[in-house]
Amino acid sequence: MTVKPSVLITGASTGMGAAYAERFARRGHDLVLVARNTARMETGAERLRSETGVGIDIIAADLVNPQERATVEARLGEDARIGILINNAGTSLAGTFIEHAVEDIDRLVALNTTALVRLAHAIAPRLASAGEGAIVNIGSAVGLAPEYGMPVYGATKAFVLHLSQALSLQLGPQGVYVQAVLPAATRTEIWGHAGVDVDTLPAVMEVDDLVDAALAGFDRREAVTIPPLHDLGQWEAFEAARQSMIPGFGQSRPAERYLVGA
């Protein structure tokens, strides 16, 4: 019988992370749950162990803290049972860019980008060597839309998309599947961090619906999954337009419109 890989999930105490834990446990995967809130993880883990019989380990860690993050990195690099990483931990900020405290910006960037890329880097060599495995990075549709007015958060999520697509190109031929998931407004606690009453938003997806859609994309091996986007042709046109520009970047002289006197 094929042994199913263990799944390490960050931000696993609530929201999308907890929903991913539920789904993978019911698929028969052992879990490693990572978050700061140990009590919440223990409560969820106890129920899932009882209902599904899977093994569940818990790592209490603040991924912004280098020492605590190093514990998770070491587990990803050394535990050959872990074959799937769900890079879900993230946060947002309330207010406008000029209202943000620089310390809060540092924490957001550290969690949304530095921790995410370091955890992916910790597991990628082992997965590539094994010729199998998956890295799922939770981005956001905000990373495609500066019009939403969340400049730092959106920039970190644009980073997640670019990283995921580039890793898909590099690691895919080595047997490692990389998926970027781009939710829009989803009913999670992140809205409280952003100072927004989620019930005032016009269209909010429930967490269970979001994760089920993301897993449908995972099962289909989509490189980018955008659960709220109903018209797939729009994404395909966007990607085609982006890729059509690439040959134009390799030029030895500036474009005509930038030449003095043109």
C-alpha cells in the first residue's frame, strides 16, 4: 500500500489553515500543524485524531521569530515523511501606507514573504531529490490589483505569485508540484488585523468553499488557482498577454518613445 505523505500546514490554528488540516486529515494524511496558538491547534488535533485516526504533531511557532522559524525549517528539511507544504500563514494591516508603523510593516513582510520563501526553500531540495511532493503557497487576488488599496499586503502577495510561478517552472521538471492559490475576500480573522468588519463587504467567500476549490485545483495540478474568478478565459488572456511581452524585454536600445527628440 502506498504511504500518503504527511502535510505541514502553517497558520493551522484557524481559518484556511484549519480547513486544510480538516481536508487532508479526512484524506488520510498525517499532519504537522504550525501556528502560535497551541490551544486552538490541540483542540482541532484532538478531534481530528479521534474522527480520522491520522497522526498529528503540533509545533508552536511564531514564524517571524528566526529561532522558532528555524525549528520548522529543520523539520521540513529532515522529516522525509513530509511531502506537502501548505504555506498559509499570513497577516495584513489596518489603515493606509502612511499610517502604518514601520515595525508593523516589517512584521507583515517577514511573515508573508520571508517566512514563506524560507519554508519553501527548506523543503524544496528534499522534494526535488525524491522526485515528488508539493508546495502550496497562499497568495491573494490583491496581488494582482493595486486598486484594492492595500499596498504592502498586495505587494507581498504579488511576491507569492511570482515565486510560485517561477518555482513551478524550475521544480516542476523535477517532479515537484507548486501551486499558488489566490483567494479574494474570504471569511477569516485576517480582516480583523486589517481593521475591516468582514460583514460590511459585498461578497465574501466562506473558508470551506475556498479550500475545497483550492483543493480541486490541487488535484488538477493547476499552477495558479483563483477560486473567485468564474471566467477562466480572463486569467488565460492575462497570462497570454504577459508572456507575449517577454520577447520584447530583450532589447539593446530603449523603445522609440523614450528616445530624446523622437
